[in-house]
Amino acid sequence: MSSESKPKKERINPSAKERAAAVLSIWTERRRPSEVGREMGVNTTMISLWQQRALEGMLQALEPRSRPESQWRPPLSPKLEKLLTRETHRSAGKMQRLEKRLMALQEPKPTTPPKEK
């Protein structure tokens, strides 16, 4: 055995576009992961990691984006805001009165003894 060692492979760091193209070529079944790995100088474990990250990125990108409350509805004029607030309070007061009345109606009525003749 000689003391000569194998020359180390130069580590290639593919760009994000190259990795995306590699993953897509695997997903479209044009190439196998081992082929891509050999061509790019990376092992299949790294290729699997790229695929996992690509899938996670797609899922995250396709989630609905949350928007601040102010973007969901147009701002109301101060007058309309005041009217809306007043009507909300009025409705709440009506609801409280209705709840009290309902409670009173649901209470059992006291029974009175029959009158004697």
C-alpha cells in the first residue's frame, strides 16, 4: 500500500437555481437522484434534503397570506364609525333585556294553595 491518498473531490456548492432544477428533474422523472448527485458532486442524502426543503418551501409559499385587519375592509368615516358603535351598544342593551325576560319566564312560578270554600 502506498502512502498516496486519493485526491479529494472539489466541493461544489450549487446555486439555488441549480438545486431547484435538479429537484424538478427528479420530480418529473427525467433523471434519478443518483445521476443528479454524480453530476453535481453531492451525495443522495443531500439530494433528499433538497427535495424535502423544496416541498416545505412550496407548501409554505402556497399558504394563504395573512393581512392586517385594516387591509380586509376599507376604513370607515368617523360619522359611520360612531353610528355603528352606537347601534352595537343599543343592540347589546336589547339583548340584555331579552335575556333577563327569558330568565324570568323560565323561573318556576310559585304554586298557591287552593282557596278554601
